[in-house]
Amino acid sequence: MSKVDLSLSEVQVRELRLGSITGFQGSAQELVSASRCGLRDKNRSFSQCLGCSTGNAACMVTLIRDAAVISHGPVGCSSCLHEFAFTYRVNAPLRNLDRPTQRKIYSTNLDEGDTVYGSDQKLASAIREVNERATPNAIFVLTTCAVGIIGDDVESVTEEAEAELGIPVVPIFCEGFKSKVWTTGFDAGYHAIARKIIKQPRERRTDVVNVINFWGSDIFTEWLEPFGAKPNFITPYATVDSLAYSSEAAATIQACPTLGSYLAAALEQEFGVPEIKTASPYGIPQTDRWFRALGKMLGKPDVAETLIAQKKKEYIPQIEALREKLTGRTAYVTAGAGHGHALLAVLAELGVAAKGAAVFHHDPLYDNGSEDSDALAQRVRDYGDVPNINVCNKQEFELVNQLSRIRPDFMLARHGGMTLWGAKLGIPSLLIGDEHFGMGYEGIVRYGERIIETIENDEFVKNLEKHAINPYTKWWLAQEPFTFMEGAEIWQAS
């Protein structure tokens, strides 16, 4: 188990802390086996693009209802942050927020002079101005690559500002060049929250469960109600105060272990809030395990068994009916690691053969050190192997090459922009951004219904294939997909 050290201003990157990788090709079983006996990253001699940790840190803290965020760097580094304001506004009704507050996102707008002479004073002035204009209950300062290179003393500036203003002023050290694993940005944001926001508990509560999540629909209120508990969502739509006393919760659960691994470990280690280490509830066997782990943690195993029985009685017949329609179909998945592995389980429940998956990175183990959190290992044990697993940090040239060879009946994606590649190849493609959509027994039904709709309405993608221009050359599509990956092995599509 990796030890959380909140005395440090910066979180250790995932490559060093967890042994995370961004380069692998092989089967799911091979990846699981390698993860248990010294998994080694494979470098690429050509890389098309990379994700940035700053964006991942931002997507957590910009969605805190009463906080403000300063991107400390050139204005271009904050150019994508507006999308989180859109996400906050559009998804707020899913959390029963009828009047979502406007997001408070700012940039220090560093220029060439600042990179030469330093920008500590510019940051200090920006913090004061943001406090005056937005009156937030906390201010988060995101460091960018430029700030990391010139060596601004962000820690001292924020400490002085906190003493002056009387509110938490929280530095998040998330420069993009530090890690190839862009989810290190989640860890950086949560490290800062655990250091500067979360307080020691005033009391222990049995009626609150922390839910580390993105911004999907609220399924947890219904699930926790029979246990006499309610969710404390972290961090979308949280307040500074609800974060501060997340230390009082009875347990912590996660919608995605890739997202919440670090904070869940910090809450358990530093504040005594136990983490439910069982992987997220996708697929019938894993949902069974998850509800039982929840019931055991909350001291109500009988409630868990009753809930499992009720939901199975309602949803298993629907799942079986969908399975009859989908058995024999093939699919390809592209998503972040935790969610991608979860979707592979949903496909198996529906009788769909997964012909492969492209996930953006891989963690051999999470911060809790428990193999129970490994959704891919659970998927292999429950349903069998999956061929053509590609771990890639958004290398779309590899994805297009694979899709053109595999030609699945449909593709599932978690992130915007990915379904474009399937559609251009005439492959019906389904993008669902709600990470809670496929959870539980009912989630299998929801996904099955949407998949059938996607397959049956394929006229658009078939026409698009006839007219779309593929930016990748015939030369590249004739190469092995992993030509540029170290130690590339023979292509294994079947």
C-alpha cells in the first residue's frame, strides 16, 4: 500500500507511486498477470498527443460550489477550463441543483516578462482580486508547466494569502510535464484537498457515506437509503464545508477507482474513514460483491442481501431478454482504465464479445494495495479473457489502425471525440459520459437498451463512411498497430 504523506506539498506521480504505465499491448489476462509480477512500461518512438494533469486537477476543484480556481500560468493553459463550467451547469439538475452558481475560474495570464522575472507578486495580486470579486470560501491555485519551469514559490505565496484573507488558499502542483499518466492530476487535486481542506472529525456519523465521483446521475441516494445513509459527493457539487467534514463519514466509496484511489486512501489513513475496496459495481457478480461489502462496512449485511434479492428479481429477466438480442455481437471499448474495465464487464453480461479495448493508462494496484479493487482482474475471473488490450495515452493513430482491422459491430466510448473514429469507419458508436449509467443491475439494462438503439440506427455512420476523409494514410493502416511501441509484438486480432 502506498503511504499518503500530507506533509509534502506535492503528490508523488503515479509512475513512481503505483508503477502505472501508458504503453502495453496484449490480452487482458496477460496484463493482469504482468501487473502481479513486475509490469514494465513500453515507450513509443512516436507519440501523437498526451493528456495534461492540470486539466484533471481542474475538473475536480472547479466543480466545488463555493470555491474559486486560479490557473497560474499563460492564459492558454486555462483555455479548456470553460468546459467544466458547461458541465457544471448541464449536470446540476442530476444532483437536484435548480440554480447552479456560476463557476469562478481565473488565470494569472503570464507573459514573457513574467517567465524571466518571476510572477510571485502577480499571483499574490490575483488571489486578492479573486477574493474581492468572487468572495469564495476557498481559492485553489493550479500550477502549470511554465510556473514549474521558472520556479515560482507558489507554496509561500498561498500561505501568506491564506493568513491575510482568512480562507483556505490551496496550491495544487499539477504541471503537465511531470507525468505521462494524466490521472496524476486527480491525485494532485485530492492531495491538496486532504492537506488544506479536510479537517479532523468532530464526531463519527453512521448516516453519511462519501462518494468520490465525477458528475453523473445520482444513483447513490436510492442505494444508500435502505442502509439509513445518504451520499456526500466529492467533489462535483460539494461545498468547502462538506469536504472539510468528509472525515466524519462512515465509509468512502468510489464511482471509479482511477479517480478516487488517492483520496480514499488519504481519508482512511489520515482521518480514519474506512474505504470500501471492492471494485465498482459493474456486472452482476461484481455488483453482488459491492453491495455485500457496503452492507458489511455499514454493519447491515442483511439489508444488502435483501436489496440484492429485490433488484435481481426485477432486473435479471430484463438482462436475459437483452442478452438474447445481443448474443453474437462484437464490440470495442475506449475509455479511462477503471471505466473501460467496467464496460468490458457490462458487455459480457449482455452476451457481447469484446474484441478489444484502448484504455488510457494502467495501474497495477491502487493506493489501497488491495487486489479487490482491480476491476480488470475481476472481469477476467468472472467472464474470461479479452484480446487486443491496448494501454495508450490517447494515441488515436493506434486506435484507428485497430478499429480498421477489428471491425466490431459497435464501439463504446467514455470521452468526447473518440466516437468520431468509429463513425468514420462506419462502426455504430455510443458515447455515454455519465459514469453511473452502467452501474448496478439496472445499469446493465440501461446500457443494453442504448446499445440496441445504436446498432439499429446505423444509417448515418454507414453514409458517413462513404464520404469521410481519413487523415491517416494507407501506409499507416497497412502497418502493425504498435509499430512505434517498444518491443511491439505480432498483431493478434481474431
